[in-house]
Amino acid sequence: MINITEEQKQYLKEQNVDIREALENDDLGELLLAIDAAIVDNIVDHNDEPDETGIKLQRIYDQVYNQNVED
């Protein structure tokens, strides 16, 4: 099971990041790729610099990764 908070899921949903299939398949790699694609789109849309949304998406990416890494 992927460790992701309801708050993180809600924010991703609000940003139109489709994570449903990744969660259904319990596929962390797919989930991170979906978030990464949203980050890249944000950067491209804002003259090669992330805006506040892009920064928050990157923060969520990092949090989800860290929440799921085995020590």
C-alpha cells in the first residue's frame, strides 16, 4: 500500500493530477511519474520556473517518495 495522506491526494486531485490508477495498482513509480509530469508541465507553462503550485507539487513528490522509502 502506498503511503499518501488524504491532504496530498486532495491537492493532487485539485491540480488535475490523475493518480487513481497508480493507487489502485499500488504502483509507487507510476504515482511519482504522474506527479513529475505535472511538475514538468508547470515549469514549462511558467517560463522554465515553477510557480507556487509547481513548488507545492515538488514538495508532495518528495514527501510521498520519503513516506514510501524503506529504511
